[in-house]
Amino acid sequence: MSAAIHALNGNRSPFPLPPVSRPKFHGSEYSHVRVEGFNSLVKYLARLRRDGTISEDDFNALVKMASASFVEVEVSNRIDNILGSKALNKALNDQLLRLWG
């Protein structure tokens, strides 16, 4: 594994990436931030490839890793949002039933 891949794995990237923890603002806004971060990463990797800093194999491996990570976080957050919404609706319905019961 090259130094570029080790650097990405070690989270020593030269550009800011959005945090993995849940944000304090709406999910769709955070999703947009992640998309922008992913696009910035791919552009940066493409520039490194054009400049000859990383090889074609390293470029492909890094883009594959970044894509897999991006998709994993997006799917996980969407599932969490759906489950969270259902749990909130159930809790609200339970409270309303107690008030009316």
C-alpha cells in the first residue's frame, strides 16, 4: 500500500473532511456537505494523479475507498433517519394516547 493510501487511512488529509458524528443541523444539509467533501476529495486525487504524485493504481484504490466510505455513511444516515422518525412518531403517539386516555 502506498504512502498516499496510508495517509488517507491515517486521516491526515490536506483538506477538510466532514466529521462522521451526527451533526446538529438537518440531515439533507449535512448530506450536501458530504457530497461537496467527496467531490473535493476526488478532484484532489485527480490532481495528484495528473501531477504524477500518485500512480494510477493508487488513484483507483483511493477513489474506490472514498466511494465505499461515502456510500456507507449515506446509507447508514438514511436508515438512521427513517428509524429515528418512526421512533419519534411512536413516542409522540404514545404520549398523545396517555393524555387522551
